[in-house]
Amino acid sequence: MTTGQTHPPVHDVPAPPLDDSDSSSSDETSNEDPEEDSEEDSEEEPDDPYTLILHVASHLSIPLPSVAQAKLDRQVSLMSANSNSMLLKSQPSDFDHQRWLFESKGKYGIGNACWQDDDKLKTKSGRTFADFMDKPWKPLTRKTSIPASVLSPYRVLVVIRLITQFFFLSWRLQNPNFDAMWLWTISVACEMWFAFSWLLDQLPKLNPINRATDLVALKDKFESKSKMNPTGRSDLPGVDVFISTADPDKEPPLVTANTILSILAVEYPIEKIAIYISDDGGAILTFEAMAEAVNFGHLWVPFCRKHNIEPRNPDSYFTQKTDPTKNKKRPDFVKDHRWIKREYDEFKVRINGLPDVIRKRCEKYNRLEGKKEKNPDSLSSSEPDQVTKATWMADGTHWPGTWLNPNADHKKGDHAGIIQLMSKAPENDPVMGIDDEKKLNFSDVDVRLPMFVYVSREKRPGYDHEKKAGAMNSLVRASAILSNGPFILNLDCDHYINNSMAIREGMCFMMDRGGDRVCFIQFPQRFEGIDPSDRYANHNTVFFDGNMRALDGLQGPVYVGTGCMFRRYALYGFSPPRAIEYSGIVGQKKKAAATLSASDSLRAVSAKDDDFETAPKNEDHPDLTLPKKFGNSSLFVESIEVAEYQGRPLADHVSVKNGRPPGALLEPRPPLDAPTVAEAIAVISCWYEENTEWGERIGWIYGSVTEDVVTGYRMHNRGWRSIYCITKRDAFRGTAPINLTDRLHQVLRWATGSVEIFFSKNNAFLASSRLKFLQRIAYLNVGLYPFTSIFLVAYLFLPALCMFTGQFIVPNIDATFLTYLLVMTVTLCLISLLEVKWSGIALEEWWRNEQFWAIGGSSAHLAAVIQGLLKVTAGIEISFTLTSKSASEDEDDIYADLYVVKWTSLFVMPLTICITNIVAVIMGTARTLFSVIPQWNKLVGGAFFSFWVLAHMYPFMKGLMGRKGKVTTIIYVWAGVLSITVSLLWITISPPDDTAKI
């Protein structure tokens, strides 16, 4: 089960020297301001061309005028602090170039036109100016701000609305409605909370930014021939890709297999990629589907490389509506396309037929086992077999995971750990294919596949396995032993790579100057299979293109569970190099944090020295202490140092701190040995995490159903920053539930996790001083937004209550009230329009988001608050079912699931709100029409807000109607019961009398 070859054990990789030059506690840098990375002067001899020129000038003894010398000295200090400065632009205007050239005895001086060869002018590292002339230093990324013509009015409008909101609330408090104090009290309380909630949501949006990468510069820097890399072999760091799955019934193996195929074909050095799939259910169906995927990958991956196919998920590629021959120039493409399409169809049939194949195989082997155990005299008897019905693999051995007929040691939650190398570690040099006339011509294509490992962690009764977070931590440990890529890409089983260059795009940020302080790169989530109208805001573009882009201008976006590239060293709970602390009321003061260098931290971990100074002085926040309890695997502890070193940026410029020398990752790794595989199996055992800090401060954090948000928060709390990477072609694509019930349950899980965060030690109120003020506000909003549902539900009932009682939330609908309402509405609309402008979302998407905010807020968010309070007060645990990733069974209509009505208790509150407002409008209109003195202003005010509520609830009501208005019986029953209840309540609140005119 564990045969094969992969990357070497970590103890075979030469460790970097431990020195104190990799980090400085006095640096104040940030990835968004790379200029700060070059504020300090280096005492060593510089290697960049600008300071090297001045070094050479001193050797030539070129005399300079005294005034020019003084000016030049000042300019030299500026050049050392700013790597973007150019020598000629920094020279003083009175510098005598002719005298310089003449007194150098006919030599042409210093520049990129000619360079004299003089050994004594070399630096300590042996590099001269000529080394920089061939490959000038280029940044890998750049940051572009939102145009001031959009951002400045946006900020002004936010201030105007904030001021207007303040005066409006003051006016509301000073003008109570004494005829309906209870209505006035409820409305004022709701409006004050809405103002507070809006402020929490709006403040982190004040500094949105855009980013761009330079893939050409990345290739030139890491994969081009040079003196340090004469063969042009890739010097990029390794990447381990994690995919998680748990149930093949809800996450079809074909979907997972297509995701694996898209990763196998990614455009990244093949020997630097390792893929791990975590099968938390231990299902043989998933295991054999992955084996089939690898077999098909030997055809699909070379085909993608040969013809530059996008996307590299075969199902998405063959179902796209565009012309497949567009931009294809090779004459054999049509033949190859036709052949690979037939092969893929056969592959799908094999995957779909696996359940029957496995069942028949198991029946056959169980029948043979039964005959072996019988006596020879009873071979012809008709007695049923009394043997255990085991699940068998194709090689005739028992499956060590979950059996089709559960048995002791072979059922969900009780099975052995499994590690299987589906695809061994590739050779370090390209392997070209052959020209097969019956198949495809791959003679000019590299046919290697990345290493692919199937992992199913051990599960036993009595252990808390911590759901997905526990599975991810098992992958972290196993991958550290087997491949130890310094970066980890986390994907769900239904999120495939849509852009084959996505990993390179993320690597640009990690390998750029200041990238050593980046803990993760979050990519936006994009979905396919969503209905064209996006009825339930499944695309969630307001969040992914608005909120997340704005957070990128602060300390970085939050981690949202998938499509995220991590720095392994940051996952281990260490602090970043050159961390910054913020103080003051709004964090306006900043200073360098007194952190340990990476070498000191690693030395303390390796030595397990409890007396070692592991935290800054006067700092008692638990997140800032040094992680030590990694478990009893010495191989794993040794791998930490290697991963930290290999994840450093390239030290090819004087402004790059904490870098590694070029060419450090060129050497191939030796093959895997048996003791290393045994160690990898040991670290995925269920007992390994006992008496360790896994899940507490190391790896994915336990204790919440939204472990992703908490894990990202802990990293930001230590001073790390994150980056939001939006690519021109979507990096990843996945599926999302389009059914109303499934969508609400998904939102319920997210909101419940937020409530758990609010009542835990991960509350942003308890954050460390390394978290920026506005970033703290953003995390505070993450924990508080579900509580808005309490006030939202009350406010959605207010229009109906006003219609029933004939009262309103204000004494009179006068000019003052209408003016405030108009100004706040107009400013809110203008702010939304400008958000649409700088985020690139459509107005329809913004409106769908507003509608589902009301639907989800009145149902899932309210239920999440109740569940969270029950967990905190009564200790009732919360359990959720896995969201189904399966497609619709109706092949003629891919959106058939949209019209399926699955009754759930989450429908009760929004349905009550809709019926109450409809009945209230009818009753209020009838009362006003037949009144002696009709009060039309109150009717218009109440009716306007009732229709405002119903407009937001329209997608919910449309979802209840099913296909072509076919409403299910239970909806009629609930509507009737609620209508009668509402009518009785109205009569109770406002009983008729002799003087009342109806």
C-alpha cells in the first residue's frame, strides 16, 4: 500500500545555515509598501548595480568637486534606501562627466554601454556589474490604486452619510411618538444597530486596491539560464496541493477526479508539485476513482501541454460552448481532440461503473472465502455463508478503510490510516513521449506527472477527529515528511484549476520583495452551474470583488476555505520576520515588534528549550508565544527549518531581506525510502495530536465550524499579512448549491461559525497589537454580523405593525423626516454605485446581494444566533451535514434543482414576514378606505415600507412556488395557518368597538 517513490525524507535535504541575518527585529516593512524594505543600510559590500558603481568609483580614485561630492553622498544614501532610483537621475547637475572620463585615463567609465573587466572590482559574492546587466532586477508584482476620481467621492459620501446618520438618530431620539412608544422604541433600537453595523462594514472598505503580477519576470528570474543556473533548471520552491473529500455519495468521485486532472496538468515545474487528497471517509470508491484518474492523466496531461488547453478540467473543457479550434494552430489538433474526447467518455463510463465493479468483485471474493472455510463434505450444501463480508481491492487483498458492509476496524470513524502513492515522484529531467499512430504524438511533449498521494487518516472511536480541520492537519504532517513543499495550496474537491498559471500568479507575491511576510494568497471563489439570474446571490461577487479587495488594502483578505496558497512556516504558528505593532486609539502609531528571528525560533524548537525567550517582553498575548509541541516525530521537526528556508524570496537585490541565494533549489531530491513512509503513516494516526498544540496554535485551528476564518485570523494576529490575487482568467472554479434549502443551510453554517468566533477567544476585541485597527474592525464584523438578524426581523415586521395599529414610527411624516430619509437613501445609492464602479460588479448582482441579505438574515442568521447561544449557555453541540456537490439528475435542465422545494424550518420566519406584510397591506387599505377621517399619509408610509420588505423577499417567494408556480401543499398549509394567526393577532391588538368604522 505504500510502495513507490517520492521526494526524499527531510533529513536527506541539506539544511540551511542558522544565522541571525535572516530577520531583523528593527525593520518596519510591509508588502504593500516595498520601499520600506530598503530603509536600512547594509554594512556588507553591496551586490546591486547602483551601489556597486560607487564602490568601483572608489577603486578608480576618481576626483570629484567638493560640492558635487557632498551632493553625491546625499544621493547615494537615497539610492541605498530606494531601489527604484537610477544612478543618472540621482547625480547632481554640476557633475563633470568629461573630467571623469578624462581622468580615468581613457577608460569609458561605468555604465551599461561598456564595463571594464577588473577582478578587484568584484564583490564578496563574486558578482560584478555585468551579472546585473543581462538580467536587470524587476519586481514580480505591482500595486495599483483605485482612481482618485472614484475613490475620493466615495470616501466623501461615506462621511456625509455618517454625519447625516448621526443627526437623524439624534432627531429620532428627540422626537418620540408618544401615541405608539413601543413602535418608536423598536424602530429606534433597530436603526441604531443598523447604523453601527453599517459602520463596521463600511470602514474597512475605504482603501481598496488592485494588484498585478509579472509572469515573464518570474520565469526570467527563476527559470532562465545564468551563471548561477547554467542549465536553466527551475529554482522555484515546491508546492503541495491539498484536496479534501469525505463522502463519495455527496461528493461524486467523477467531480473529484476532474479536479485532480486539472491539478496534474498545471503549468508549474512538474518535479516541484505534489498532490495530496484526504479521503476522510476511507471509501474504496474514492480510492479506485483516483487510480483511474491517474491512468487517464497519462493521456490528458500531455494533450493539455501539447495544445495549451484551457481549462484543464476535462468535463469543463468538453462542455464549454466556444469553438475548441479557436487559436489552435497545430494541424493534428482536430485528430487529437476527437481521440481524447472518446477516451474521456470511456473514462467517465469506467468511473460511473466503479460501484458495480467493486460490489461484484467483493461478492466473488467473499464467495471464494466462504468455500475455503467450509468442510469438503458441505461444499454442495445450500446453507448461507457465515463469513464476514469484506471489501476487496483489485489485487485480492482486504481494503484497510471503510467496508461496504461496515465491520469492526472497517467502518466510518473506525479504520486504519492509509497512504498510497498513486503517482510516484517524477524524474528531475523532462521525459518526452513517443509517436504512437494509434494514439497521440507526444514526441515533443513532457509526459511526466506530478507526485499524487492518497491519504486517509486513522480514525478510532473515542477520539475527536475535528472534522475537516483535523483532516487538513493530517495532510500537513504527512506532506512535510514526504515532499515538504514550503507552500500549500488548499482546494475543495469540486474546485478545479481553471487557470493553469494560477500557482505561478500566487508565487509572484510569495517570491517578491517583502513576500517573506505573506502568510497566504487568497484567490476569489468563482462558481459555475449557477442559474443565469443568480436568484440567491450564489456568485457572492459583492463580497469577493468588493469586501475582499478592500481588505487587501489593509492587512489582507480573510481566509475563506478554498483557493488559498499558504506559507507552510506561517501555518506552524511562527511569527513573521519584521513584524509591526500598532498602538493609539485607531492604531496610528506603529513600531517594530521585538520578535525572534527565524533562526532563533527554529533553534528553540529543535532544542525544546523551555527557558528560551519565546515572546517579546511585556507581551502576554498567547498567539505571540513560540510554538513547541509539534509531536514526537523528529523528521517532522527537522522539516520545519527546511520549509522556512526554501520559502524565502530570492536574494537578488540589496533591498530583499531574509532571502536565499539563487540556485539553492536546483538540486534534485533522492527517492523516498521505507522508514520515511512509515513515519508519514505514524503522523496521521489518531493519537499523534495528543499533548501537542495542533489545532490550538499550529495548523488549522479547531473549535469552530468555520475553521478557515479562525485560522486566517490567528496568522494576522501574529503580524502576518495576506494578499488577494485576482487573475484575468479565473484561477479556480467550483460549484455552489442553487437550491434554496441547500443555500440557506450553507449560510447557516457560516453564520453559526461567526457566532462561535464571537463567543470565543478568537473575538477581535481580544486581538494583539499586531492587528491593524481597520483589520480588527473587519474581523469584529465577521463575529457580529449574525446578530443583526435580531433587529432585522423586528424591523421587517414594523411596516405590518404600523398598518395594523394605524400608527407610525414617527409622530408625523413631515418634511424633516422625509429630508433625512431622502439624503440617507441618495447617499447610500451613490455609495453603492461607486462600489460597483471600483469593484467591477454589476448593479443586478448588488441588488441580488441586498435581497438575499434580507432572506438569509431573517432565517439562517437568526437560527445561527439561537444555536450559538444554546452552545454557549447549555453546551449543546452543533452538527452540520455535508453540502452536496452532485449535479442535477435532470440532464435536460441543468437548473432543475433550482425549482425543487425542500421544506425546512428555516422557511418559517421569512414566510411569516411575507404573509404578515401582505395581510397588513390589505387590512390597512380597507381601514383607510372605510374610515370617516382617512389618514392617507400613514397608509402610504406603511404600504411603502411593506412593499420594500416584499421586494426584498421576492426571490424567497418565487423559490417557494417551484416550477411554473406549482406550490407544494405544505406551503399552502403554513400560509393558511399564518394568515389566521396574523388576523387574530390584529383583532387582539386593535379590537373593534361601536365607534370604530371599518
